[in-house]
Amino acid sequence: MKLTIIAYGIARDILGSNSIEYEIEDSVSHENLLENLKKTYPDFNKLTSLMIAINSEYAKKGQMISENDEVVLIPPVSGG
Amino acid sequence: MNTVTFSKEELERYSRHLIIPEFNIEGQRKLKSARVLVVGTGGLGSPLLLYLTAAGVGTIGILDFDVVDDSNLQRQVLFSVDDVGNPKVEAAKKRLVGLNPHVNFIVHNIMLTSDNALDIIKDYDLVADGTDNFPTRYLVNDACVILGKPNVYASIFRFEGQVSVFNYKGGPHYRDLFPSPPPPGLVPSCAEGGVIGVLPGIIGSLQANEVLKILSGIGDTLSGRLFLFDALTFETRTLKVHKNPETPEIKELIDYDQFCGLNLNGKANKEDVKEITVEELKALQDSKEEYQLIDVREAYEYDICNLEGELIPLGAILDSVEKIASNKKVIVHCRSGARSATAITQLERKYNFDNLYNLKGGILAWADRIDTSMAKY
């Protein structure tokens, strides 16, 4: 299935873009998705703190992702 | 609440608030009786303090330990050229008293630490977090959770801003969103990664608005929502966030530098890399000894100032190993010495170099101690 992944902050640098289309097997949780992303983009292994939202809502533990869902990756930022 | 009264001057000053039906004099009374602590007087602290003062919050705590620097003025609109070198809290108070003499200011010219945070924050109704580093963000969050104070949060990076309201009426807090900090050095601060000057003005103003809504009790706050703003694309997003059942209960304050992987000086715990001072590098330049100088910053930083080193940005260092000498001293430098230490660690681990030296303090130290005509950034 195809997903749209939107990235903020340092996750943007890792993906090399604000937004990508990503192909992944059907019925995966957001944890599976992150494991997959770590294989495609190894720098995600370093980013130990990353908030994931699915369709504009903070992803709950084990929450599944469906086709055409919008996944947003939000690393913490500290600037003030 | 009715014991709060206003002078003629105050009524005239706040008249535009008093005639808003939802706000009216009750809202203004709530502001006047409120005590707000603004942590950090930087990019976010500037609009926060200016608008909270102008709006008539009764007591405002101003907390910072730094002095005003030339590089602050690009975004920290609280300060003027005359303030450079002076304590930020004093410069802020001077400006704010001029803006609204009816506000009571409390100055905290100190660094917020685990030892003093609870004692300082307990006297306030609400905290607005405009700090610039992860240890203090977790400290402010945890102290607010322990004391049951709302934490109006905002944070910025380059063109991006985040705003939320934490620990308000049973809503989520910072650790529900970000249970652990990123590894040190990975997420750059404004000083390392840069920030567009107007961004904190936008984000800090949104933060001030949330503070005023909470104090006056009107509208729907950002509690349970995280607002994201991208100034470059003008895209906004408001994400629903909730309490995470796995967030551990916060019972006491901890060592936040250690929690965030920093040592006592606030620097990343560096592996033991060999170091060379700028004076030693200068002596090396003046001697006949052969050496190689590598600059691991980005090309756009090189254009601001450089030591005529060979430019190999940190991200490309492991793929450029053939350019790095193994038969003479190799001095590696960056802006402050952090990235170059990372570069050396990576090279030593992967390729077993033993001739790499980190320029201590980076090009900033060079500009301070060897070539004072060089621009610092």
C-alpha cells in the first residue's frame, strides 16, 4: 500500500524532503513502519525520540496504518 | 476577584480589552491577579514578555542567566544595541517597565536548575517555556507536573514552530509526546541550526495568546493539541495528542543534563579525542611541520569565515576517507568543536586513524584569540 509521509525538523533532513510517498506491505502498525523506515533511512536509528501522528492524531501504541493514511513524523525541537 | 480594582489610567489603557464581550473587565481582573513566569528571554521570550506586559498580567517573572549578545538582535526584539553585554533580565525589565508601569516584575537572573526550579515556580500560576535547550525543557515540564502548574510550550527550529499547552486540566504534558530526549548533538539548537528571525515573533505571539486565554478563562486552549507551523511553505497542522499511559509518573526532579546525555558543561559527552588549541594550531602554521587542516562545516558556513582548510562536511566525512592524510597530523575543525569531535570519533572507529586532532573551541576560539577581525556566527 502507498502512504504519504510528512516530515518535520531533523526528520526532513533524514528523508531529504518535506514529504515522500512510501510503499509498504498492507496491515502494518506505525512501529512496523518506523522499523521499515530505519532500513531505508538508517539515520532514523539515531533519532531515538520521534512523535508519529496518523491522520492528524498522535499514534497510539500498536495502532495500524491503512492505505492513503497521512503519517507525520515530528522530532522534538528545542530552540527558543 | 472583585477586590481587584483599576485606576483611571489602567481602565483607559485596557479599554480595547474591556469592550470585548467575552473578555470584559472580568478577564482583565483575572490577568491583573495572575502571576506568570516566562522562562528564557530569547526569541520566544521577547514577544511573550512584550505582549503579556502590554496586556496587563499583574505579576511577571523574568528568568534568564545570559547577557545580551549582538547575535540576539536579529530576532529578540525586546533588546536594543545599548543592551549588548548587559544581563538579559535587567535589559528586559527596563524595556517592559517603560511599556507598562502597572505590572509587577520579578527578576530571576539565574539558570533554572533542579535545585531551584520548584522553589521558583511554586509562586506562579503558570509557566511559559521559551527556553532553548532540551535539559531545561524537561526540567520545566517536570517541575510544572509536580507542582500542578500549566506549562504553555513553544519551540522553534529554522523555519518551523511547535506550540502546545501542557499539564492543563488533566491534559498531556511534554513527556507524553516526547518520552526521551534525542541524542545530544543530533537536533541542532538555534545557535547551531539557525532560525529565521521573524519565526519566534510568530510562534511566541501564539504562545502569549494561549497564556492570556488560560488566565482569563476564555476560548479553547491548545491543551491536547500540538500546533505545527512551517514558515517556509506556510503550512499549519494541529495534531491531537493525548496522555500516554506508559509515561512514568514524575515524582521528583532529576539531573537533566545527564538525562539528555550532556556533561557538566552542557556539552555532549565526547569520546576521548585528541585536541589541539588554537594557539597550538597557530604555532603549527608558523612552523615548517607538515599538517592537514580539515573543515567539517557546511559550504555556506565556510563562506561566512574560514581557516582555508579543506572543506569536507561532517555528513560526507566517512565517504571522503581517501582525502584524509594518514602520514601527518590532521587537524579537524568546525564552528565550536562539537561536529569535528564527532567526525574524528567516526573516522577512528571505522578506519582506525590515530593522527586526528580536534581544534578545541573551533573557529569561534580562533576568532576570539587569534584573529579578532574574523566574523563569529
